[in-house]
Amino acid sequence: MWRKTRQPVEGSNCIGADANRNYNSHWLESGGASTNPCDETYGGAQPFSESEVKGLADYVTSIKERINIFLAFHSYSQFLLTPYGWTKDPPTNFEDLMAVAKAYSDAVLTLPYKTSYTY
């Protein structure tokens, strides 16, 4: 399964960056992303180097006064992950994040496929 963007990487035969690791929040901090363009976790040449990430960040910034919560869904596995992967310390709103994750997990479990999510 391809998980990276599709832009060529200058100076490399490898293509794309991991969009999740291309934002400017703690970019490449604590070993959470790779600097090797051939790795699946390559964080890009710089924050927002990927047009998909830059476009989403610009849009969200333009409407930030209207946003109460921002959830990102991914298609791999059945895990609900919290942000702040750059630190081992839980965020100050950890309990709130767990409550949202539990509510989501419980709701999805009631659907016909009975998919179980780990959070």
C-alpha cells in the first residue's frame, strides 16, 4: 500500500513524503520521521514541502475560528491514535481525547460490520 505523496524528491530516485510527517509542528523532532527520501516515514525536504499538506494547512488556518475539533481518519488498521507523537508525555487534554476515541469506537462497534477499534 502506498502511503506517501507522489511528488519526485530532488536528488533521489524515490518519490514522495509521508504527508502526516510534513507539517511544521515538531517537524523531524524526536526521531518520529525519517530524513531518507526512500523511507515510508520520510518527512519531506522541509515542513509543508508537499502541496497536499500545504493546501490543507492553509485551508484549515483560513477557517480556524469555526473549528471546534479536527479529526483525521486513516485507512490503515483499526486504531484511533492521538496526536503528539513527538513526546512520550500525554497532552493536557488526554482524557478528552480518550473520551472521543471511546465514543467513536463504541459507535462503530454497533454498525453491521461490528468493527472493533483500539484506542
